[in-house]
Amino acid sequence: MSDIMTVERRVNAFLDFARDKAADGLTVAEFGELTLELLKLACGGLDAVTTLDGPAKRALVLQAVGALFDTVAGSAVPWAAWPLWIAARPVLRVTLLAFAGGLLESLLPTLRSASA
């Protein structure tokens, strides 16, 4: 059994890991891998939390993905593309959160069957 504080500590540790990994820059593929790993970590941890309902768990997972985006996504952008990045960043963030929300629907049954 997991509690919300344990999941929060694990997510924060993962964000620290991602920040360290991004210190020298990231590729888009590496950012995608980090996003998927964070989704698995947060989704798997929160699935065991019994004090929250599904929509609350979903909101927390998407909040973690948003924090990852805010923390390291800029590291995957070449310096020459920064003017475009500044303009496109809000749209890309919303798009990533929409994709992550959809991915949760297919990821949760996979995680549950793997742990069973």
C-alpha cells in the first residue's frame, strides 16, 4: 500500500533526477522517455492510494507531467529555436498534458496487469 506523501517524494526525486539529466541538454526522445517514466511512476504509485478518487489521481498525475515539462522541456530545444519555443511553449504544454491524459487511460490497465 502506498500513501500520497510517498508518491509525492518519489515524484520529486524523479524531477530532481530529470533536472540533473537535463543539465547538459536533452533530445526530444529523451524528454519523451522521461515523460513516460514519470507517468508510470506516478500512475502506479497513486493507483495504490485509497484515499483519493480517480479524477483526483488523474489531476495529480497530470500536475506531475506539467512540472516535468516546466522543469526540463526547454533543455530539448536548440538555442536557435528559442524564439519559436517561447511562442509555442504554452500550446505544446497543453498538448503534452492532453496526450498524457489519453495515455493514462491505456497505461493504467497495463500497469495493473503487470503488477497482478
